[in-house]
Amino acid sequence: MSAAMCAFILTLSSALGPTVVSGVLGAPTHVRLTSYDMNLVLMWDPPEGPASSIVYSTQFKSSVSLDFDKVGCVNISNLECDLSRLNTIFQYAKYTGRVRAQSGTESSAWMESNPITLDKDTVISSPDVSLSSNGAAIEVSIKDPVFMISALREVYHSATYNITYWQHGQREKARSKSNIQQSRVVLNDLDPWTKYCVQVQIIITDRNPSKPSAAVCESTTSKAEAPWVAAVVTFGVVAMSVALVVVAVLYRKHISHFLCPKDALPQHFKEYLLAPPNSSMYLAMRNSHPPDEIYNQVSVIADGRTPEEPLEAAGSKQPDAT
Ligand SMILES: *[C@@H]1O[C@H](CO)[C@@H](O)[C@H](O)[C@H]1NC(C)=O
Ligand SMILES: *[C@@H]1O[C@H](CO)[C@@H](O)[C@H](O)[C@H]1NC(C)=O
């Protein structure tokens, strides 16, 4: 009975221990600096032990400075702070963050995070992949993930795509095209009327690849509509037009000679063409006289009044002119 009582008291005192014993506020725990697509976010867990109305403040620094000279979030109650939203950060820099808790007038110690080198450590999300089938071929369009700062290809010049594709339901027989730099790729070694699935991953030398994209699927149709057929037909039409123009320019004399021959027309053709037409309509028109125009005679009679000013003006000007 007394032993049980003793154990109970011991358990109770150890449970209440941290708050009862220390008047000092515990520091946040599990502090980590993370980066996804070139952002910079500090995260942490609350201090151990019960505490009410805790707020947190964060700071960070790049590896070249000694002090935590950049301020992140101040007096926030949530457990993360997006430092890249509040500050300018640089893609090749190495950063460390820290956070402390505050409750009323009490402040905890600062708790430092792991360091992060942005271009090496940032987690690159998957590219965005869309497919369009074109006959027995499938065109894959790839969009890079959007970075918080800069663009994927500006940070990683060596980035290439690894495109994996397989017949729906036969993942184990997947084929892949690697070292692809274009964002539009045509898969044309496919069977017609078959469903294929495609997954793309961004490969970067000396660091982790991106997350693979979710598999997207599309069905091929008949072979005839393959895009290269259209391309060949278009090319053929253009080539023939060009050839025709060239031939027309080179042989324009021969052609004009052919179209407007110098040879005289046979005599009976000329006679036929030059003979007066004998259609009754034409004859009627030719023999008719133009209709008489009807008119009335109009006489203009002066009323005796003469305009004065023009005369005066003419009279006054004459002496000046002489
Ligand atoms: C943060 O909270 C502390 C303590 O409550 C206060 O002294 C300080 O002015 C606050 N800072 C800001 C920027 O709100
Ligand atoms: C491309 O992806 C496939 C499937 O995930 C994998 O087997 C292959 O090794 C990858 N190639 C490269 C160059 O990463």
C-alpha cells in the first residue's frame, strides 16, 4: 500500500517535473531548415512540457556571416517560417536558421538548425507532364517545376529528362529515353491503338534527381496519322511548289512561247474571228439611231442691276498696278 503510494507520488512529480522545477522556458525542438524548389523554410516542434501562449521568433544567416543577421518571422504562433518569402536568398548560398520560444516575458534559448546549401540540398519536385497522341506516336510535353528564386535551367545547366514509358499494365517492360534536353519529345516507336503510360524525372549531375512525375497515360490511334507523315506530305508539297517556281523562272521564255505562239492562226480561223457578227441583237443595236434628246430652251436675261463691288474693286486696283 505505502509502496504503491510512493510510486504514484514519484510518477506525479516526474510528470510535473519540468514545469515545476525550471522557471526557464524550454527551447523549440527538432529545428530543421528545409528547401523545396529553391525556397527556404525553417520548421520546428514546440518545447517539451506544457506551456501556454508561446510565440516564436526566427533568424538566419548565410555561412559567410558570423552573426544571425537576417530576421525571419517575429512573434508567430505557428511552427514554421518561410524565410525566402521575407528575404532575398541566393541559389548557391549555404544557410543556417535558428528559432526561440517566448511566453510572456520569458524567452527560451535559441535553437539552431542544420545548415542547407540551396542548390545541393533543395528538393526538386516532379516536372509537369502532359501527353497528346498523334496517330501511332505520343508527344510528351514537360514543364519544369517553378522555383522560388531563379529557374531550374538557370541553376542547373546540366539538367536532363529521363522519360520512362510502358504499355499500360506492363510496367516491368518499361523503356526509357535519357539525356533528353528538349521539353517536347515524340515517342514514335509505339504500337497503334495501344495505351501507354509515361513518367519523367529530372536528372542533375552531382545531386539528387527530381521526384518522378506521376504516371500519365494516353492511347495511340491509327498509324496513318503519324506526325511525320504529315510532315513529309507538307514537305513534299512545299518542295514541289518551289520546283515549279524555279522551272517557271528558268524556262519562262519557252513557257511564254508555248502559251502565246508566234505561229499565225490558220486562215479560216482568222476569217471566222474577223467576220462581222451576225447575231440579230448586234445588228439591231448597230442599226438603231441614238434616241433624240428632249430639251427646252432657256434664256438668261440681265435685270439691269450690275454688281457694284467687283467693279469698284477692279477700278481701285488698276491705278495701283500701274
Ligand atoms: C514580440 O513580442 C515581444 C514580447 O511579447 C515584444 O516585446 C516585441 O515588441 C514583439 N515584437 C514584435 C515585432 O511584435
Ligand atoms: C531512367 O529511369 C529508369 C526508370 O526509372 C531507370 O531504370 C534508368 O536507370 C533511368 N536512367 C537514368 C539515366 O537515370
